[in-house]
Amino acid sequence: MSIASLRESCLTIYVCAEKVSKPNSLNSPATIINMLTHLHTEWLKIKNYKAFWIFLGLYLISIVAINYIAFQIYHQTVQQEPMAANLITNPYAFPKVWQTVGFMGSWLLYFPGIIIILLTSNEFTFKTHRQNIIDGWSRKDFIHTKLLLVFILSVVVTIITTLTALIFGIAGPDPISSDGMSNIFYVFLQSLSYISLALLLAVLFRRSGVALIVFFLYGLIFESILYGLINRYVHSQAGYFLPLQGTDVLTPIPFGNEIFYRDAPEAFTLVITAVIYLGLYYFFLVRKFERDDL
């Protein structure tokens, strides 16, 4: 085969590959490079942003601190009242530790939520989102980059939770066990749900103060009230299908979840519900940002 023929064959293969990859643009090299470029731009925005590192550090310190306090309380209680060990299972022994640390960490998901609200609202305050569009980003590129950041933060939260559970579990009397590690997946799903909601609120309100107030009020107060009212007056299970409640039930309190959530749907149903909400967040994020003025 001549060099010219070989070159023509290679060109034909490349063109065919490009045509095949176009319908599934997420797999094309150009799309992957584009996403990495956008992520690098995002990193340049946040690497010197002190609030990002402060709240991420607060999350890390807090999840270790609250679990250490609970760990010490349990062991001191058992030392003072040995009979307590027969009544209360060690929450930091394998495999219970996966659920315990997941539950403790669920109260701290407002820290990464704050991070994403501050980062996104700053885009609107300082018009950097407009500059991104001028530089050639599409509006979907902007939202996809923010969602990728949400995904990365959720992965970071999950890794920190896993390492924390391992540390406290190893400090206990029982050998390492993978039983109950489904709780780690639930932690990831819960993190994704909380931080995605924070992103949606930031895009809706565009002001960090308003978005933060709504995020805290809804997550800590309003949804709990709605959950109680709906379960009591509408249907005993309907309240579990609220945006955050379902993932909260997936990472329940280590003791008494059979009492608090005795009517809760199956875990698979709650997982599907959370995925549906994530799809709705994506739909409204793209729709809102594509229709709004820059």
C-alpha cells in the first residue's frame, strides 16, 4: 500500500469516527477537552477564593469533631454503666459505623451548599458568567460546568465521610466489614441532592443572601413542617417524597429509625425519587438560565 493510500484510509477512518461520535457528543474527544477546559477555568475562579477553603475546612473539621464527641460519649457511658453496652449497640463498630457517620455528616451538607451558592451568586454579581458567554461558552456549557462542580463536591464529601467512618471503625473492637457500605452510596446521593438544590436556588435568586436564607429555612424548618403535615393529613407516606426528606431517610439516625420512619417506603423507591428530583433540577436550571437575560 502506498503512503498516499494509507493517508487516505486513515483520513476516511477519522471522518467515520467523527460521524459516529457526533450523536453521542459526550464521548467525543472535543467535548471531553472542552469540559476539562471549562473545569480549569472554574478552578482558576475558586483556587484563591478564601470562602471556598474556609467552608470546605469547616466541613472537614466538623465531621471529625462531632463524630469524635459522639464516640467519646458512647465509650464513657459504657465505662460508667457497663450494662449500657447490652442495651445500645456500639454506633462506631463495623458495620454500624457507616450509617452513624453518614447520619452525622448529613447535618453538615449545608457547608458545601453554602460553597456552591456563594460561587454561583458571585458569577452574577461580578458578571463573570457574561464574560464566559462572550468568550465562547454556550449557556448550557455554563450550567454543565456548575453541575460538574456539584458532582465533584459530592464526591469529595463522600470520600471524607468514607475515610472518617474507616478511622472510627478501625478504632473500635470489630474487624473491618463492607456490610452496610450501601450507606456510602446514600451519602453521595444525599450530597448530590442538597448541593444541586443549592445551585438551583442560586440560579433562581442570583443573590447569595436570599438563596442562603431560603436554603436554610427550607432545609432545616419548612420541609420538616411540610413532612409532618402531609404525613398526618394527606397520606402517611407522601411526606417522604419531598425533595430532601427522601435522602434524609436513606441516612437515618443510627438508633430508632424503625420508630421514626416505620412507614417509610423501600430504599429503592427513595433512590428513584431522588434521581427524579435531580433530573428536575437539571431541567429547571437549563431552562431558567437559557431564558433569562445575562
